[in-house]
Amino acid sequence: MKNLYLSAASATVLAMLSLSACGASGASGGYDWSAAPDTSKIAAQGADLPTYGLAPDWANYGEVIKAFCAKHGGTCKHTDTDMSSAEEIQRIDAEKSNPVGTAGDIGLMWGPVAEAKDVVPSYLPPSASKLKNWQKAGRGGWIATFVGVPAFVVNTDKVVNPPKSWADLLKPEYKGMIATKNPASSGTGQAMVAAAAIANGGSADDLAPAYDYFRKLKDSGNLSDVKMSEESLEKGEAPIQINYDFNGLSQKNALKTKNVNVEVIIPADGSVWSPSGLIINKYNTAKGDFLKSFLDYVLSDEAQILFAKFGARPIRFLNGDLRLPADARANWLPDAAYAPVKEIEITKIDPERIVADWEAKVLA
């Protein structure tokens, strides 16, 4: 499963993400990104497919890539290097003279950062017309794919009375039980901040209530230093974890085979739809036709249904543009559980600002 933690050099990585964009162009290295893809080249270009932060078990991307390659008569050899959104952008930029990676999964608030850094091409696929303006790049190179909701993932063998709200997490009975991903280095953690802000009266433009909340949670002693993982959830080392709903549902199914009981809870006082996105590497022109076609494919009915079967809600379903068969929704929580969840223009949030504010307002 995709690990969104940065290395110890995270501060250096983020510092390198200058927001001064180079002039966008329809071509890179003589390749015309504005042209329609030549589908006859897809099988050959995808024979080997190195990606960043696009693990096969992340929201079913393994099956999505397999289906796309088979559709074009290819059998992709997909290899992935686990990275955070910030690391993906930095790596693509660092390798621009000798590109290796092809595509990556990012938390959508990093889309504008990738575009400003000019590591993505000026290409939007035809299927992007199905998205809202904030769900896709202004010039091109990234699109929303599916959404997750920050939720509580609870080992109910260890926690007798699971928390039902953000307010509940402050109760003394959960002392030392709660694990999160660090918003200073994790897209999941950054989405968590947005969700807590909404639950506590904030907005995409005002995340201050989230920092106040997490400072209280830290000072209460309820936050654990244990790393958030399926293993620490299983062992009860951190029996309450704040994670995306679809990740929690995957863990629930996996741990059920070990007779460990897990509940995934959407907080009653609010959360947000937090989209993930696909970015493609503008410098990897040798695989340009594959990448343009794949960017289009992930919004097809076929690919969106594969995301749904994993437990993630496809972005087109959220937009009311996709009907899903019943079996595609089998791994979902009931629709009623999502009544407190709000849609915000998450790309209005600057993730680098979250990094700085988390360090200053919560950890300091």
C-alpha cells in the first residue's frame, strides 16, 4: 500500500519545489504533447512502466494498468518506487535530463504545485471534460481519479467504545491510542487536516481550527508516536488510526482473515471528499503516447469501476456522471455513513503551507 511518508530530507525536498513556473509549452524535447496519441505505439512504450507512488495495491492500480495494457495488446512490466506527492514532483524535475518515471499518484492539492513546477505536460485528455475545473489542471498533465474520505479505522478488539466524532477523540479514554500520518510529509495527513478543519468550523480557506484541534489532541496525550500501519492496528499498538476510508476497508478485510475485528467510521461531525490524482511526466517523451492514452483511460467507465471495486469512490461517480453495478460497490460503507462528508475545492489548499503550519502550530 502506498506509503506517503517523506524521508528525513523532506524539508530539503520541499524547499526545492520552487513555485516559479517555466513557460509552459505544447512540446518537450521535440515531442508534440498537444497531438492526439498514436495508439499503435502504446504496447511497445508500455513494455516497461516505472512509476512513482503508484503501487499496484494502491486503489487497485495494478488491475487498472493491467486492463489498459491488455486493451492495447501489451503486457506492461510495472515497477513502482514508493514516494510522497512532494517527492514525486521533485524526482521528476531532478531527472528531467534523463527521465525514468512515467506517472504518479498525488493528493490532488499537489496538482497545482506540479503544474507550477512545470513537470507535467500541457495535455488534457478528452475524458477530462467530465471533470469540474478544480479537478483538473489548468494547462494539463494531471486529473482527479478517485476520492477517499479521512475516517477512523478502529481495532474494536482493543477499543470497547470506538470514537464516533473528532470531538470524541479528545476523550481521556483514548490516551496514547491514536496514530496519524504526519501532515508535514504525507498527503493522507494533509487531507486529515482539511477534514478536521471542516469538522471544527473551518474551510478550504481557513485551516486554523484544524491546527487548534490537533494541538489539543497532542497536548491531551491521546496521539501516539507509534507508526500508523496495518501491523500496529492489528497488534493494538495504535488501535485508532486516521486513514482514508478505502484503506481502512482494505485493512478490515485483510485482518478479518486473522480474526481481528476492525470498524471504519466516518466522523459524525464532518469530513471531506479528498481526491487523488494522476500526474504524467512531461520529460518522458519516449512514452508520451502511452501516457496521454493512460491519462484518458483512468476516467473511462472500465477504470473507474476498477477503482470502485477496491473501495474508493470514482471521481465521476462523485460528480454524478457514472452509474456503477452493484458488485462494484460491494466493498463500500453504506451511503448513509457519508452524510457528514462535504465537498470542498481542495486544490485551493496549499499543501506546502500545511507543512509549515503543522510544524509551527502543532509540533512546536
